[in-house]
Amino acid sequence: MNFTRSLMELLDHHKQMDEMFLGHQEALMGLEWDRAEILLEQFRRTIEVHIHFEEAHLLPLYKDRAGERPGAAVTLFVGEHKKIKQFLARFTRQVRSVQDAENPRRALLSLFDQHTMFKHLMEHHDLRERNVLYPCLDEVTTLPERESLFQALSRLTDSPEVQATPPIATSNQGNR
């Protein structure tokens, strides 16, 4: 058991998700449509588990024990989660329309512009969690409570629904 376990370790999960999204973007740049769709779906599932974990476990603790801090109200976190899900639903639809567009490269530029807005949202959300949510929760929870939270997250991330991502093809499938 790690006697200094901190909820700040969840930032490692953020880094993993950032890498997943970058992998999706790299596949788009290579016009690897199938791979891009698979990676986006994997990212969507992972982030939805993360959101569910925060809303079911972390945000209620934060509200009850830490009291909401200025600029970091529970409603703000939940609102950002909703926007994140909306962006991802839109991206899922747009990956298909980009590849079917008359000029896929031009359509891809427009999609990347939207990715930039999404990444700004994610950056602000991450900063709020890094600077307020996780440190506050570290202050108001015990080590056994934090261990229990990590176990709950592990159960969610190890679920068959999250693991059921098709294998990623390594060849360029850009010309379907």
C-alpha cells in the first residue's frame, strides 16, 4: 500500500487520455479513417468512464466535504462534462462525413479547428481539477477513502464495456 497516495495521481489518467486523442488526430492526418474511428471510440469510452467516476464518486465528496470553491462549482464540472460529451458525439459523426466529403483534406482542417476548441475546454477542465478539485479532496479524505476511490475507478476501467474495443489495424486504410 502506498501511504502517500494522492488523488493527484488521476492526472496520469488525463495524460493517457490526451495521448489517446492525439493518436486519433494522427490517424486522421494519415487519412487512416478506420483507425481514427476506433481510436476516437476508445477515447470516448475512456473519458465517459472518467466522467462517470468523477460525477458518482468525486464530485459528491467535494460538495459535501470541501464546500464548493470559487470558480470550481460542481455545476461547472458537470457542465463541462456535458460539453465534452457533446463534442465527442459531434466528432464521431464528423469523422464519417469528413472522409465522404468532396475534399476530405479541407473538411479535415475544419474538424481540426473544432478539435482545438475541444482541447481548450479539456485544458481548462484539467486545470480546475489539478488546482482545486483533486487537492481539496486530498485534504478532506483519508488514505483508506482514497484507496477505495482508486479501487472504484479500477473496477470501472476494467469493465468489459471499456475493454471491448476492436483491435487497431496498423496498415493505412485511408482509401476505402
